Amino acid sequence: MRLPLAAVLCLQVLFAVESSACHLPPPKGPVILSVEGQISHCNEGLEVQFDMALLEQLPRRTVTTENPWQDGAATFEGVLLRDLSGYVGANGRVLKVLALNDYSAEIDIADTQTIDVILAYKRDGQYMPVREKGPLFVIFPFSDQPLPELEKRYAQSVWQVSRIIVK
């Protein structure tokens, strides 16, 4: 069976786009995060999958802040959501963050450009197991947020994060 020349050219363009976009290193360990949607980079199909080692290769940020889920301040370490968005080539306006239990919240990408929101993988120097809100937890610098914003930010602080959809 012969394909028309136009069909062959379309297929070549599609394969070229897919192969050039999927240049990020693949995870070697268990996948703890998948990012999909309006992204221009990938490492698996049309998404970027991360194991802990890949996440830890991105620039790290720490924030010490009080939060409503524990007494006193805690120090969280992880990757800024703006750095993660840049790494995957996010070109949407919203990050829909989903938890293992299907809880989700949306965060405007514009907010992540002005607020140091991190996707934390450590609390007080220790990796967070699932039973302690891990392995990934969206953390805002709550102590620095204006009071009217706090309730909104608490609702956006998804724990047990497993997936992010860029919309």
C-alpha cells in the first residue's frame, strides 16, 4: 500500500516533532510525579515522568514557614513550581495539581512567578512518606502571605501529589 506524498510528509513532521520534544532524561527509579498537558518537553509519551533523583537534579529551594498541619514552623525543601514549569516547557496558564486520593487544586502559573511556591520532598531534612503527606507536598511561604490569601493558599497546598496537568 502506498501513502500519498502529503500523508508521508505529515507523518515525518509528526515524528520529528515528537522525537525532538522528548529529549528529557527518563526516570530510572519509581515514578513519583507525572506532568502532562500543555508542555513542550517530554520523556515518556506526551508527559514528563519524574523519579526522586530527577526531581533532585532541579534547583532546590527551602522555605521555613508555619502551617496549619503541624505545631510550629517547619523547613521544607523541594523545587520551585516555576522551575518545574520551565523544565517541562509549560505553556498554559494553570497548574492542576492532583493527589494520590484524587484531591486537586488549581494554581495560576502567574502566581508561581511571584511567590516562591515549592513542590516539597523533604520536611525538616527528611523525605516525607505517603503517611506524612509525601512524597510531594505543595508549600507556600504561609508566614509571608497576607491574611486574606491564607485560606486560598491552604486549599491549594495539595499533599501526596502524584500528577500535575498544565492547562
